[in-house]
Amino acid sequence: MTAPAPASAPSHPKGLGTLRVNGTGYDVPLAPDRNLLYVLREELGLTGTKYGCGEGECGACKVLLDGVAVRACQTSVGEVVGHAITTIEGLAQGEEFHPVQTAFVEAGAFQCGFCTPGMILQAVSLLRQNPDPSEDEIRAALNGNICRCGGYFRIVAAVQRASTLLRSAAEAPP
């Protein structure tokens, strides 16, 4: 995954860069072998982003990069300097869940919960691009996100519910 070049990156001592994670800036070393997943979990303590396979195959490590879901285990920390990174911890607004999180709870779309953060962030990315996806479009977007418990029917139902919640909120008068 290659991120687009940021408009302007702040100058730092050689080898350091600022990551903008959930609205907060963090100065981190930018060694080429450091992936975003490691930095989020081990250095920033944001453990909602999961280590699943380390190969970019399971989707457990998904985060939003400028609103688009990416696999943090396959993303070099240097690629994301100057971009907005959102983890599952940054999705809610204070104590209020994001509508996708609410829909997952309402649909009971998790069992062990390990895949849930990646599934939710993939769903957020999908619904930003396509506010009213068909079931086939939801399944296609979630392809590559593995639920080891096999909760796919409830996960798809949750994304459908989230679509309804988001569209209702957009149509509601201010």
C-alpha cells in the first residue's frame, strides 16, 4: 500500500516523523522495517488493532488511513506520516459509539471479538464510499477479513443496519 504524498510534512530530526493517530500527533522513529501495527500496539498502546497473521491476509489489523481501510501489518510507518490514521479506539465520539459500532452491538456481530475492530473499520470505509451497498457489495468489501468464529451472517446484517443508521442520521433535520 502506498500512501499519497502529504501536502506538507513537518520537519523533524533525521529518522523521526509525526504520526497523526486519532487526532493526536506522535513523534516516532521511521526505520523502514517498522510497520504501523507494531508502532500502534507496542509504542502507542493502541491494542484494539490486532495482530492476526502478519501477512496482510486476515484483516484483523485494519485501520483507516485518510478514511480508507488499510492493513497496518503491511504498512510501513514512514508511508503514513502526514496522513490521518484512525484506529478502533478513535472511532467513537467520546462515550457515543459510531453508528457502525452500534449496529455491530445491535446485531450481535461478534463472538470472540478478535476480528471485530478490523471488520468495523472495513465497514466504515465501505459506507463512506458507498452509503447504500447491496449484500453482495458488503460481502465483497469484507472479503479478506477473516472471522474465525464464522459470524459472517451477523456481520453482514450489522453492516446493513449501519447503512440504515447512517442514512437516517444524514436525512434527519439538524
